[in-house]
Amino acid sequence: MKSNLFFLTYLNKCLKYFVYSFILNKNSLTLVINPKFLVNFLLFLKNNSFTKFKLLLDILAVDKPHNRYRFFLVYKLDSIDYNYTIFLNTNLAQNEGISSALEVFSSAGWLEREIWDFFGIYFYNHNDLRRILTDYGFSGFPFRKDFPLSGYFEVYYMDEKKRVVLEPLDISQEFRFFDFNSPWEINK
């Protein structure tokens, strides 16, 4: 890009009704957009001759359980022609889904499956949305902040049965809360 200001001015003219806010950095720009317009926004950024964001590098998710919009998605796009990176941020409520970016970027397939598996965010029009890293019988979404940390089952491979076994977890010690104050402090 010739300058961040030129690029921002151009995007503001073309897409001012779709962008809530922006953050301008040295070699990147962050735009907060409405999730309804995500696919159209990605198509514009990929196919426009002044942008040419041909690479979807990553999709990140953040869980903020006490916010009105619980999930925060970040799409990282890169333009090789202009040596520029753009981040698209969008917010989703607890049971709200979002359109899949798979029709625009084929790299979105694996990334969206991973987010579905760990956070439970549903992607509409995704052709293969299923568990990818957790077991198929796994209940819950482990990257959500309200996921139980101690767990209820132990999962391990048993040689005698030649399969993965799921058994109730027997905790021999009560869950403890630790005091992280130093016992060597001198009280005055």
C-alpha cells in the first residue's frame, strides 16, 4: 500500500456502512464489521484490484462469557501484491452462528472446523462441519471459559480391548484453592 491513510480512505468510501470502527497500525489495519456482511466483505477484499487480499491466514476465536456478545472472531487476511495485512473483527452472541468463508477462501475449511470443535461456534453453509481434534463422542467445547477443568471422565487407550476407553474419573483428593502469598513475608 502506498499509505495507510490512502487505503483507509478508499475502504471508507466503498464500505462505510459495513464497518463499525477501525484501528490503524504501521503495516496492518483492523476493521470491526457486522457478521451478516462477512462473506460479501471478504469477496470485496479478495477480488478488488486495490486490495487483492488473496490469502486467509488465520481465523481466531476468543470467548468472553460475561459480555453481551460472547464470542469474538478475528479473520487475518494478507495481500502479497501490496505487502499488507488486514484483520476483520466481528462479535457473536452465545447461540449465534456466522456464514462460512469457505466459498471465498478454501483455507477456511480447516480453521472453521477447529473453531466449531473447540468453541461451538456454528458456521452456516460449511460442507464438513464436524469434530476435528476432540473425540466424536466428546460433549462440550473445551476452549469455552465455562468448561469444567477437572473433568468427569478419564480417556485412555486399553491394550486388552484394543480401543480407547472412557471411565468415570475418581478424584482421591478434594479440589483445593491455593494461597499464592509467600509464607516468608515479614509482617511488620
